[in-house]
Amino acid sequence: MGAVIPMTVLVPALLGAGAGLGLLLVLLSFLGTVPRPQRLRAALFPDRSRVPRAVFAATVGLLTGLATGWVVGAGLAGLAAWALPGVLGRDPEHTRRVARVEAVATWAEMLRDNLSAAAGLEQAVLVTAPLAPAAIRAEVGALGARLESGERLGGALRRLGDELDDPVGDLVVAALLLAAEQQSRHLAELLGSLAETARGQAAMRLRVEAGRARTRTSVRVIVGTTGGFAVAVVLLNRDYLSAYDSATGQLVLLGVGALFAVGFAWLARIARVHRPDRFLASEPPVVAITGQRG
């Protein structure tokens, strides 16, 4: 009896653990928006906000394992409990980005109005910093604090662009950099045009999000129907799934779960709105530095 337990429990347990980690990395590669090393670090060292979600996923996996006796099934259920809320739920990050774009447009208009009143660029930034829209108030406030501490305007603006981390924000920061470094005389008119562009960008993103809503609804229906059917079969017709009780059955279940995981991840990727790349470099080019020699 002692020789049978390692073959029927230990091997599926190792396979299930490896499968869970592999499928989690696959989902992160499909769903993530940060560079790949950061995805792996986020998966291995989650922040505190993910702890309740991890506890819920572990609980679902444990209950599934106790109800079915499947180690692989427990791993797949825990992975589904971790990943599916992000697939089925809304996209708060998109809403936050749209709010930040509109806030950038409002701040650009505030700068334009202050510049029209014959205030200098640095003074206009300091005046608008505490009055900036809530979505970007922390970033603009940090910009004002850097200026008050004596940091040069160009470097402070580049750091603002990194903190805003948005292509539309790059447009406004680039215009301010141009005015700070080359003394643009038509900055107020340019800021007004950029504010209109930012609002148009926000409206376009909202229209895209409305179009993607139907895709997300389809994804929710497919995922919900598939998951509901699997749970119903496990609860109501356990004998139908007795073939998965063996080690071979666990391997087959692992393959089936991998196919479903890849399919769900692809559906989620289709429903996700991809943000365009930024164009403003976070640091000055090396050529500009070396050009000052001699």
C-alpha cells in the first residue's frame, strides 16, 4: 500500500503544481501589460492587495481537491479562481487611464490660461499644481515640489512624463519641454490645441471601450457557461468523471485544463484595450550629452 501512494498522489501533485505555475505564467504573458521580468516578479512576490485574492484561490483549490480527490483539478480550480475575476470583471485600469487623459487636458487648459495672463511657465506650473484635477494631482504636485526645491524645469518635466506614463501626457510634457528649453512663443495656443487633442483621445477611448463591451459580454458568457457546466457535472454526475481518478486521467485532465486556460487567456486578450506606446524618452539621449564636449 505504501508503494501505491507515491504513484497515485505524489506524481499527480507534482504535475499539478508544475501545471499551475506554468498556466499562471501563460496567463500573465497573455494578460499582462508590464515587461516580462516584472510579470514574473509580480507573480512570485504579489503585493498585499492580492493577498485576499490569493487566499480565495487557495481555498477554492483546496475545496475542489477535497471534493474530487484530484490534485490536478485542485490546481486548475485555484488557478481559475485567481484569473477569472480579471476576465469576467470590468477593466478599472482603462477607466483610470481615460480619467487621467481628461485630467491632462484640463491641466493643459489651466496652464494656457495662466500663460495668457503673462505668467512665466515655471510660475504657471507652481500656481496650477495644487489646483490640478484629482486624477493627476499627485504627479503635478510632485512636479511643483521639485521646482520649489530648486530642480531644473527640464528634468522635472521629464520625471513628470514618466509618472504620468501616458502617450497623451507625453504630448503636453513635450510641449512644455520645448518651451522650457527653446523658449516657444506660442505655448498657450499649443496647449489649447493639445487639450482639444487630449479630449478627443479620451472620447475615442470611450467609444472603443463601448465597442469592446460586447466582446467582453461574449467572453463572460463563454467562460461562465463552460465553468458552470464543469461544476454541475462534478456535483451532479460524479460517476461520469470517474475516468479522471487515475494517474493517467489526471494527465488527461491536465491537458484539458491547459487547453481551456489558453483559450480563456486568448479571449481575454481579444477583449482588452491595448494602450499605444509612449514616445517621450525618460532620459536625454547620449548624443545630446556627448555633443557638449569640447
